[in-house]
Amino acid sequence: MVWCEAIIAYDATINAETDALEVMAPTSLTTRTGKGKPKITHFMAFTSTNDVARVYAVPSGYADANGIDCPAVVAYAATGSFDLHRAKLPVPVEIPENTLITIYAQSETAANTVVVAWMLLEYPSVGQFQECPSAGAMTQRAWEHGAALVSLVAANSTDLNTLQAGRRYWVSGVGKAGVDGETAGIVGPAFIKFGNTEFEGAQFWIPLANNAGYVAGGGPGGMVDFKRCGIKSCIVSGGTPFQTMGLGYTAEQPQAVIEFVVDKLFA
């Protein structure tokens, strides 16, 4: 088992330049200590225009200034979505503990472009994050943040109180997102985090993909399937509140669907 945590960084004015992105709290650009050398496993960037050609990361001390290329740069909008499977690095990159990771965005045109970069790290020495169970059944719960997000401010979401006692749930995916009332997709980018004790305080933020019904001309199905994307997750016990948090670049009230693999659904 491992411990997984996200980094989120952003800038609102990429304008014919290469610029370093700022960290989005409560995440950190510096890797943790005491949990082993982390590996960067996933890397995706969301942009408000098509003017950003490249996003890349350079950890402190990295021997190649060209850095680690972001394999997936996608435009975000209320009519856009994404496939997080594209964010998976072909080979995870191991970096030292207590290392600053600087994320850069490059544009060759004079347009103030918003860029939000998301990166997932996997720490080897501790944690309850694990692969998808090999047996069980699937279930899902509708999720709402509960109020309008304040831009760039993490906030507690409404707890889910319907996970059944005596059952164990592996958090297996999230998506089919939109704004409250299912009136439109999230302008975004927006993220969800799971807060139960099994996650051990990790800033495990996952991007919310808009429901396919909002996507112009069809497109991705709107779910982040953890098994397909190669994302490890935790097993939580039913019978207790399932706690979540929301974070977004824009002031919207998101809703989505959370999927679980449950150990049993028949009596």
C-alpha cells in the first residue's frame, strides 16, 4: 500500500511567455518528508484558451532543464470535459523527498490564458491507498458540494450518510459533474477531495469531469475511473459519514457522482 497526494498550481495571465505557476492551497509544491521518495504518476493541465502549447515540471536538482512534460493539456469550459487516463505518465518519475517542483506553462501568443495544472504523487512507505479489489459489486452516490465555492478556497462539502454499516467501500471514481440543478457543466476547473480517516490527511484532490451530456459534439464520458486511470484509492467503512471537500478556480456550486466498489451488496 502507498500514500497518494495531489499538487495543484495555477496562473491567470500566461501571455506570450513561459511562466512559473503558483501553488493552489492547501496543496504544496514541495514533496513530503518521512514517507519515502515519491513518484509522479499523473500530470494534466487545464487551460482557458488554446494558446498554451506546453506545460512541464522541473523538480529542484533535476538534471534536464526541459523537465517532465505534461502529457495532457486540455481546454476547459462548461461544454468541455476530459479523459484523465491521458494524464498517466508512461513511466512514473521518482524524485527526492523535500523537493520543490516548479510547474511552467508556455504560450507563444498574446492572450491572457488561465492555466491550472494537476499532478498526482505516490509515496511508497506509508498509507492505505491500494489497487482496486478483485471482487465485489459497484454502487454510486450522488454528491453535491452544498454551497457555491469561493474561488481558490477549499471548503467542506455535504457529508454522505448512506454508506451501509457492515460493508467496506473502495472509492473507485468520480465524475458526471455539473453545476447544482444540472443546468450546465462546470466552467471549472474544479476538484473533489475525500476526507475520511483512511485517507490520513492526504491532499488527494481529483479533477471533476463534466457529464458527457454537457459536452459540445459528444466527447469523453465524464467519469474518472480510478482503475482505468491507474489511480490507487482507500477502502472506507460504511455506517459512518463519508466526508468530502471541494475546490475550484471559479465560484460555482458543483455536483457529481462518486462511484464505489463495495465488498457485498446482497444480504
